[in-house]
Amino acid sequence: MSLRKILATMRRVLRQLSHDHRSMAMIILIPVILLTLLKYVFNDKPQMFNGVAPLLLGIFPLFMMFLVTSITTLRERRSGTLDRLMTYPMAKLDLVFGYALAFSIVGFVQALVTTGLTLGLLDVVIMGGTLPILITAVLAAFLGTSLGLFVSAFARNEFQAVQLVMPILMPQVLLCGLFVARDQMARPLELLSDVFPLTYSVDAMRQAAMNPTWTGDLTRNMLIVLGCGIAALILGSITIRRQET
Amino acid sequence: MFGAILWTMSETAVKIQNVSVTLGKHFEALRNVNVELPVGKVVGFIGPSGAGKTTLMRSIVGRQKLHQGKITIFGNPAGTSKLRDQISYMTQEPSVYTDLTVRENLVYFATVFGVPKHEVAKAVDDILQTVDLTPQSSQLVEDVSGGQKQRVSLAIALIGRPKLMVLDEPTVGLDPVLRDQLWNLFRKLAQQGTTLIISSHVMDEAERCEDLLLIRDGKILAHASPKDICKQTATSSVEQAFLKLVGKQ
């Protein structure tokens, strides 16, 4: 592995994104618009909005980075550039870490804007302060990137890649405790939600929103999200083949 | 001096022994190929599309798994990490990042190839000049013409002065003037000791190579210089020679 090559890949991916102004604008603005919309949905129930908004901050980065990464890496796989890179003196992990770093940075910028808006303009109160919220958002972005990278191996075209969001991410959203608290769901569903990584990103957000102090549970949830991200990243690098049969 | 010439002539860049590759379940893309390619020559892989040229190239650069046989490059098995900074591969479709500028593409690939940091800018400038893309350097690749895209892809293959360059149809679709320029470049590189493997399905390109492989149905029909191939088949052009060889089968 080489730090220089990881950073070069990170810069390259960020440049690709930065040339695409429309995508950049969508990544940053869509969560902001959706949260504002939700604020008015809960117009007479600010208490409820206050409960839901932080959880969404743990879901949005994961969703968006999953989409962006799965398409970007699918393009890399199909355009011949991956073919080329695999004949280069480059470790597969250089490529994969470069991607993860780039999209985590984008996730961080997205989190800064979204959190700023939620706390500043939408009057959401978070007991634990902004730091755990930002860290969790970046971890969620990282997890989304890693999952997207891994899943892109199973899509033959962009159409399939986009559709994979539904079977892979939607069940995680339905069961993560956003709609019904996890311990109130049927036992099998609760167990299922235990193995979904998104659950821990949402739990971490809840911890940060409700506890004025940094709890052990918060740290544990963050580490689980990080661990799942790393695992998916390694699996993703295995799906990249030096040699094709 | 004579001895030195003999020595260079006998040096082998690529040694292919009993190589067979099956694609999918049944398609035999390569059938028991045996070839030795010399160092410092422009070697042409000539044959109709679907003949196995690309599969042979992918096997040489180590991207294709062999189902039988072995390939040695400068004494090392194809695909080993040791070879990765000695060879370059240009795929048939331009494999470039279309959402980056021409220069950004080159800088990235140069960095990944391991060109030292302080040499990257100069190396990229030189290569841009070589492939005549300096005026387009800050344009996005998706905004340049098809032929220019092709040249960006070729430019990437020139990065880091690899000892072996494997170029899949590098001049197809380019205008005659540019094609001529590039062939001069290929010859110059070969004189400096680079081994170039260039595929084409256009027979007039074959005449420009020093060493030729006529390929069809995954098999090597002939391997010699264009002159010798014509002599052996008693024809006056590689195209005629090819047709004659195919007819004989």
C-alpha cells in the first residue's frame, strides 16, 4: 500500500465529482431540502420533528454515498480504467481506500451543511452537541461508500446498481427504529435489525441527540458502523480481480 | 559491434508457450499458441476481429487467466507484481476518465505508475506534446473528439517509459497524418529499446511493423517480418499473404 497512491486516488475521485456541478449540488442540497420539508410536515408537532430529524442525519449520508459510490465504481469497472489500473503497480486497497476517503470527505461536507441547518434554522435541539453528530454522519457516509463499492460488483449496469438501493438499504431503514422502536417490533424483526449496520448509525444519532454526555453506547455504535464499513471495504476489494477467467 | 547486434536480436521480451484460453464455457479464444517476441521491435498482431488478438494481449499483460500454458515477460511470469512498472496496456476502447480533464487523467495515472512527484508535471507536458494534445490539456475528456480521446488513452500508455507497451488498435480511426506521426513515434521508441505490441485489423498497418503475427481463430497463422511473410507465400502484400494463408487452412 502507498499513501501517495491512496491520496492521488482520493484527489482524482473528488476532481471527478467537482467537475459535475449538478451532482455536487444535489449531494449537498437534497438532504437540506428534505429536512426542511419534513419540518413543515411536523408543523404542529415540533417535538416529533426533534425526535426524527437527528435519526435522518444518520441515514441520508449512507444513502447518498451508497448511490454515488456504486455508480462511480461501476463505471470504473466497466469503462476499462479498472482494467488499466490493475496492470499498474497499485494495490487494490490503494484504490479502495482512496474512494472511501474521498466520499467520507464529501459526507463530512454534507454533514456540516445538514447539521448546521438542522440545528441553526430548523430549531432541532441536540443534547450531546454537534461533535458526535458530525462524527456519526461521516461514519455513515463511509459505510455507505463501502457498501456501494461492494455492491457494485453485483451490478452489470447503472440501472441495476440504482435498483439495488431498494433491497439493500430500504429494509435497513424500515427496521432501524425510525418508524417503530426496535424493542417493540416482533422478535425476529428485532433480531434482523441487530445485524443491519444502518441500525447502529441511527442508534448513534439517537444517543447523541438524547444524552448530554458521551456514553459508552455511543462509542460502541460508532465502532460498529466503522467496523462494518471496513469489512465491506475489504470485501469490496476482493471483488476487484487482477485476473479474469 | 556485430556481436552486440546479434545479442539484441536474440533477446526475448515475451515468450508464449502452449497457451490456450477458453472464454465463457466453450469459446476457444486462443488455441495452443507458441511465440517468442524479440526486444526492441514493433510487433504487429494482425487478424480479423474476433481472431483472439485482444485475448492474447490481455494474457500478456496478465489480465486474462490462462487455462493452459505460460507466458514469460523479461524472464518473469506474466501478471506478477514485479512487471507492473515495466509494461503498459492500452485497451481498445479509450479507457480514460471522461469526467476529468486530459491533464488530470495523465497526472493521476503517472502518480499511480510511480513517477516521482517532482517529475510528474514535466513528464505529462512531454507526453502531451508527443501525442499533440497540448492545446486540449485542460479540456474535459468528454468534450474532446473521438480521435483525441484515443490519443489520451495512448498518452497514458506512454507514461513512465515502460519497457513493453501493449497497444490494442491504437491508430484505428485516426487521420492519416496523425497515424503517420504515431507510427514514427512507435519506431523511435522501438529504436530506444522499447518493445511494442500493436494490434490492428487493418492490413496496411501491418506493412509498418518489423515483426508480424497473423492471427485467426485463436491460432497463429504466420510469424515473420512482413517481407518474409510475403516471400514465403509468394505474394506482394500482407493482405494477399493473409488471404492465401487462410485459404490454405
